[in-house]
Amino acid sequence: MSALKSIFGKDVDTTSSTYLGKPTSRVDGPAKVTGGAKYAAEFNVPNLLYGYIVSSGAARGTIKSINTAEVEKVSGVVKVLTHENAPKTAYLDSSHRDQLASSGGAPFRPLYKAELEYSSQPVALVIADTFEAARYAASLVKVEYEVAPHETDLRANMGKAHPPTVTRTGYVSAPKKPRGNPEGAYDAAAHKVDVEYSQPIEFHMPMESYASTVAYGEDGKLTIYQKTQGVQNCQEYVCSVFGLSSSDVQVISPYMGGGFGSGLRPTYDIYLSVLAATALRRSVRVSMTRQQMFSFSHRPEAIQQFKLAANSDGMLDAVTHTAIEETSQNEEYLETVVNWSGLLYNCPNVMLSHQLVNLDLASPADMRAPGAVTGLYAYECAIDELAYEAKLDPLAFREKNYAEKDQNEGKLFSSKELREAYRQAAEKFGWSGRPLEPRSMKKGSDLIGWGMASGSWEASQGKAAAKLVLTPDGKLVVSSATSDIGTGTYTVMTMIAAEFSGVAIENVTFELGDSSMVYAPVEGGSWTVSSVGSAVKTVCQELRDRLFKLAGKVDGTPLGDTKIGDVTFANGAMHVTGNPVKNVTYAEALKAGKIDKLELDTTELPQLAKQATHALYSHSAVFAEVSVDEDLGTIHVTRVVSAIAGGRILNPKTARSQIMGAIVWGISMALEEEGMLDDKVGRFMNHNYAEYHIPVNADIHDIDVIFVPEHDEVVNPLGAKGLGEIGIVGVAAAVTNAIWHATGRRVRSLPVTLDKLL
Amino acid sequence: MINFSYTRAGSVAEAVGAKSKANGAGRFIAGGTNLVDLLKENVERPRQVIDITRLPLATIEEGPNGGLRLGALATNADTAYHPEVQRRYPALSRAILAGASAQLRNMATNGGNLLQRTRCYYFYDVAMACNKRRPGSGCPAISGQNRVCGVLGTSDQCIATHPSDMCIALAALEAVVRVSGPQGERTIPFAEFHTLPGDTPQIENTLAPDEIITAIDLPESPYAEHSVYTKVRDRASYAFALVSVAALLELDGDMVKSARIALGGVAHKPWRSPEVEALLTGKTATKENFLPVAAALFHDARGYEHNAFKIELGKRAVVRALQLATKGTASIRDVNGQTADA
């Protein structure tokens, strides 16, 4: 590590920390449990109008007529907006592309044209002076369609699969050329599997439904309280779509009741609320119903084919992985699905392919470890099959084929403690006693099985800024236009700011969720700590430099000619390290500099030069135990142990919660989640919480989370890799592999429901 | 908002009068756990809502001939946890506790439980056709997403199921529904209360539009020692049954004196077949003897694309329930008084 330090200069401070690495309760917890935290639909402004969305009942065709005669009779109705009368927005598709849109394509525009794009898309907005009037009136809107044939069945349309024709931020396309000779190696290999895995469409399912409250200012300026994972992305989008100046649009989102990726891109509620507010010059709120939460984004359905082979020693020798996913007709949604299969294990012969089929559905969107969770679910199941073919324990197979470098890119990992994660998780789980053969363990009428899988996710960093204000009362306010989607951003940023500013944590406030704050990227991809956290660290270090200089102006210069390196910054004061008597408080420093309010801001860029030479990933080792009722097929995931190698863990308390939540989502993916599409009508039929199943408490049993220490000076100045995604990756595979181990049945389609085991 | 008029009934007669006057456009509201959902989904659009929560029908008391009388307005929770229900009708207690959530059971009433509507996806989505919701519009469930639909007693018009857990146990117990109408009181045997869809899926029971359920009478039961409710579902709680079985056995040693089996999740009504139950009479309570009974119960079943598995699952669940019932009620009671879900 000393070599790394000499190359890269700044050290990662992992030793003596005051706050970082210590379990810290959520700073926003009290506000949330007392109802003080306000969400987008809870900001009330005077004379607010309420918009209620009317959704399409047909998937494809043309709106013949929209009869609003009955609607307008309802007392309180102000306006019904449809494609026939909605004000025009920006003409070019490019004006409708937000930060996360694909480089080509035509993002969906509500109330734009008579042609339908998918079932449940908005076709009208009823605006009234009460929510109740709007809702009732909306039920009276009569829409007549000239219905045209639609295609929503991925399998039936596999013949239309094509490689992506556009790009997207964060998307890594599959390597163009194969590595080695996968076909030849497959043919010659001792052990092979040739299998297909499929998974259904899944929905994000945050508790809070999308809402947009637009406060229309006297000057025509818009203040938009919006559920979103990116206030600045929304602001840019609104400005671009409606031709507004950025100084006239402010987007605010202090809290978010879950996002899981659904709020990375602007949702159609913001389009509709701004459309109505600007048309009527009034404040308007538009919120979605639970049913409408199934109408704008989803994890794409995927069908994945594998040809894997190992030689007689159990060394992985060939990987062919083709993933076919659906996307909408108007956009190519891109997520990195197959590259993981060329990365996770050592293999000389690899061919990867990612293809798309356009269907008459809403555009898919990033959801909980997008791409990796899809690719690695299927790959880690297929690897399990191969390990069994080779009569090797699945953990032993993985250890044998452990990748010491990223073979896709030919780079060393900045850090990768996956081997240690395997070891610790296996030990905690008690894996060593596992029989190789399935159907070997029983408890009463239940079959017991153990399965495992690995996970991986990229540790990325984006450009981000942070601003601070220090006042003579010793209070520090740090801000950045990021979000807290429930992951603990408020808390971890407060900790980072306290750590590096030397201001006691109770005197630090972190603010976020306002587009007028300094730049932050959307909160997603597990990169917020890495990106925004690094900016917070830097600006706080700059604060110390600044205060140290000001200390020289304090009467009597208590710090003398001590160098900054020999000064300790703690509890809002500087003192000569080892001599607390020689100190200057921050307030004294400000006073000496005649500063009422010290403001600093900085923009942190990823250290691309050093990052470019390394592969940056977090890893996980997931072990699961299931019990399966042999007669009835009911499955319980009785234990999960997950060891995470995710760099430095800044707040072990929220980190543990985050991983536990992700494991629950993984169990959910394995056993329950399925958007039930009726291809005859082109519509999701289980569009509510009663019928779209996610786990209830009774489904969740023991979950054990282990953090494996990793020291990483390359990923970012904090050494933290981000935990937003890694926890879910591999869970569905571990559970599915355990089900096989219990029953001897390889169920190759998700979710694994009991009927598939009968 | 949906404009409806609201009245609070002060007596059963008043409730019946108001319902009668509303001429089919009135709905009673008690717990509201189903009606309010249906109002929000625009499935139900009553012009008159008659609040019956103040009627004196919330008691659980001794009934005639050694039975128990459950007031129509007693909550599901109060019923499930009533010591006499737990002691004498354990399958009923467990069936109730296998349904919904604690919050819903605290609100939901016994009368309302009988009248809850199907959870067929198409019934709930007013953008879709549904013969039950809009007679004559068609049944997309037959060729659509029908995992939750029925396999027994279905028709070309409707394959929906009755979603209740409680009713499955009531059917097995041969409860009697007491109703009150303009012509006075009458009783309806449970087997005759719910109906099959046939050509009139919009009709779900034999209650007249101006009648109100006042109580449910449970006859004296010889089954308390061997009563189970086995519910198989897609998650461990808060899910409707794929298949459920109320199994009641009266045993003499290991010989079956009489058996009752009611099935949930498979039909438009709690499904029973007394002639099949009779096959067990005089037989020993063994898996070998349960298997043909299970097969006979599903002999006429018809599966659809996404629910054909219910036939095999149903048979297995029947065998499991009978095996558990044989073992005895006490042997399967867990700390919550609930059976394990299978």
C-alpha cells in the first residue's frame, strides 16, 4: 500500500477517524418518524389545483375521440388536457432527452399525439380545484380507440432481436470480438451446460407514489416539489421541454419514499404538472395512483442463453452468453447485462452478446443493480450447473476459477477481497458440511438446500460539487443537489463533513434535494458516496486550510509557527497536536478574519488518470438456505449470509440496513416478483400491491451481513465503493441454486413459484 | 368525489328499508375493507351508502342446539380470537387468521366477509371487460392472466373465485346464514348461500338485494379435535389462497366416522362435495384412503393456461390437510394459533 500512496499522493484516512466507520443513526430519522419530513405531494401552496391522470385502456392504435362532456359538468373541474388541446412543448426529441436517456430515440411525451404507445399511458389530465373532483371527473372521461395490433410478448418476438444502435451514460456494450475461441473450447470441453434462463418484467415498487407539486410564482417562476432521484436532471428536463430558463425553474425533493431507480429519469407526472401549471398559470399537483406506478418504467424482461464449459480439472474454459431484453418502440433502454460473465471468473474463451427487442411497452428503466442483477442471476445459476457437471462444490469451483484481473479490459482490480468474502460467509453459514448431491437434506416433510452465488457491481465516481457555510456560532451547513432515496445520504454526508471539517457532528447539517444547490449527479448506480462524498471531503479539507490561515491572524497566534500537518482539527477548534491548550476556535478564526459567514465550494472530479488503469468493482458472496415443502412446493428462504467487499464502510449501521434491504429484494426477485402481462390486451394485470407480490415480514427469516475490509486508494478519496446495488446482486441465484440443491429441480425462470416445483 | 348519499341505520329494519329504497344502487358499509377499495377502483359506484356499524349485531353468543351464533358485525379478529370459536371451531379461527392482515381483520366484519368480491384481476380493472362487472362484456381472464382464477364450477362467462378464507371453514362447518328482509327473517344453509357463475356471474349469492345478514349460526360440531385449515399461497402471509382446504374429521380410533372437506381458491364459492366426503366414512385415516378422495374432488376440474397447476396442488393440499387433521388440531397449533401455511 505504501507504493500506492507514493504514486497517488493523498492517503485514504482509514485509521484514526472520529465519525467514519462508526455506526451512526439516521440524522433524518426523527423527522421521518414524527411526520416532519415532507414528501412531494405534501407541500401545500395556496389555490392549488389537482390533476388526475386518465390512463389508456389499449396498448396500440389511435385515440378516435375523447368525450369530456360529462366531465365538464362536474363542479370544480377547471380543465381537461388531452393531446388535442395540450400546449405544444419542444419539437425535437433531443429536447426531451434527460441525462439518463439513450443517445437516440424519442422519450415518451404525454398528451402529445393520438397514436398510442402502450397500455396505461396517460391520455388525459383532468384538473380540478379538489383532488376528489378531479378523480371523480376523470372516471367520466370517455376515450374511444381505433385499436391496432400490438406486440408485448418477448418470446414471440425473439426473431426481431437486434444489437443496440445507440449508447447511454454508464452502459458498457458487450465486447465486439470474442476472447479466444469459445466455440472450439466448448466442443472440446469435458463438462458443459447449454441452458436458457428467463426472468419476467419487474416493477420498482417504492412505497411513495410519484407526485409533482408545482407552485406557480407571481413572476411565473416555477417551484416544483418533485419525487425524484435527481433534482437537477428534472430541472434541466423541464427547462428543455418547456423552453424555460434555468433561473425560472427550481426543483425540490428533500425526501423520497423509495426510488430503486424509478426516479432517475423525470417521470410523466412532472411533465403533466408543469404542462398544466404553465397552461393555466396556476399551481398544480399531479400524483400517480398505485396502478399508474406500473405505467412508466420497469426492469426489462430478459431471456438469456449460455453455453459454458469446463475442462476435466474444473477450470472454466468457455463462456458464451447472449442476453435478449425488451425495450419500448420509442427508446432503446440499455443496461450492462453480459459483461459480468467475462469478468467474474477467469476464462480464456468468451463470447458475449446483448440484444434488444422493441415491444409496445413503456421504456424500461434502471432498477436495483440494473444489468448486473439480470446477467449475474442467470450466469451464477448456469455456473452452479457447470460446477455440478464437474462434480465440484460450487464454492470450490468459484475459488478455483477466481479472477485476479478484469479480463474484459485487461486491468488489475483496485481492490477485490472476494476470496475473503467467500471464506467469511462460508464459515458463518457453515457451508463446509454441504453434501454435493441435491435432495440430500430433509427436515420433516421439507427438503433443505444450500446454494451460493457471487455478485459484482461497479464502483464508479462522477463529477460532483459541495458547498459549505460556516458561521461564527460554529455551525456548519454543507449542501449539494443530491438526493436521499432512503439510503442514508443525509447521515453519511453529515458524518463525512464532520470528519473532515473538525466540526462536531451535532453542529453539522447536510442539505440536499434542491436544484439551486451546487451540482450533483442523479442518485443512482451506488455512486453518491463516491461522488458527492468526495466533494464534501474536499471542501471540508479546504475549510481547514482556510481556517488555519485565519488562525495566524488571531491575537497572540496561539498556534505559533506550527505547520498545518501538526494541527488537530476537532470540536470546532484547531490545536497543536498533543497540546490542546494551544488552540484557536473556528469562531475566533472567523472573527480574526472579520468574516461573518465563511462560504466555500468545490467541484470534485474523478481521478481518471489513476482510475483508468484499474478495474473498480465491489463484490459479494451470498449463501442461502431454503426449505421446500416436498408435496406443496412452498419455499422459505430460512437463512441468508452475505459478505460484502465494498471498500471502506463509512456508516456500518445504515450500510447493514441497506444490504439487508437489498437481500430482501433479492429474495423477492427469486420467489415473488412478476409483472403479469396479458399479451392479448398488452397490459399488466396485477398492477397493485395486493397482486404484485413483494415479501411480507413472514417471508423473511435470518439475514446475516458481513463487511469484509477493503483498503482502496484508487476508487475515490474516501475509499468507499458504494453499497446501493451490490447487496441484491447474486441473491436470486443463491436462492435458486439452493432450491435446486433441495429439490434436484433446476427452475430456469423467475420467479420460482411453487407451481414450478410440483 | 363520487357523490353518494350516506345514511346511518338505527335498526335492522331501517337498514333493510334504506337498501330496499335504493333499488339496487345501495350498499351496506361496515368494516369497508372491500367496499372502499372497490369504490376507489370505480368497480362499485353506489348512489347510497348505508352505514350499519351501529346495529346491535356484533356479539358472539351461544346459539341454539349447542351451537354458537356469530354476529354479522363481530369483527373477523374478535371472532378468530374468541375462546369458544378457538375451542369448538378451531378451523374457523385459523381460516380467519390465514386471511388478510391484522389491521384488516380488526376492521372486517363477518357479514362483510361473506360478501367480499372476487380478486380476479379483470374484475378490478375497469378498463377491461368483465362479465361480472359489466354483464355481457366478456371474460378476458379465461384466456388471460388467470393464476388466481378457478378450476371447479367455472363457466364460459366467468372463472373467478370467491376470495374468502373464513367462508371455506364456514362451508365445512355447515354454518347457517341468518338474514333479515322486508318479509322478515329467514335462514340460508351455507352451501346455498354462494352461487356458481353460470350465465349470471354478476350474481354471487342468494341474498336478496334488500336483505341483510344478521348472524351466522354454527351448529354443534364433533370435529374440534381434528380440524385444520391449510392454505397454500404465493407468499407466507397477506396473499389470497391459490388453494386452501378446510378439513374436519370425526374419528373413532383411526377410523373416519365422518369427514368434511371444503376448498378455497378454486371456485366461485366454497367448494364442497358431500358425496366425495362420504367416501371416507368407515375408512381408516390413511394417505392411501385420502388420495382417491382428493382425486375425486378434482375429477371435474378444468385448468386454464396459468392455473392448471391448481388441480394437482389442490389434490396434494387435500391429502396434506386430511393428514394434519388426523394428527389432531392440537398437534399443529403454533404460538399464534395459526397453522403453518402448509
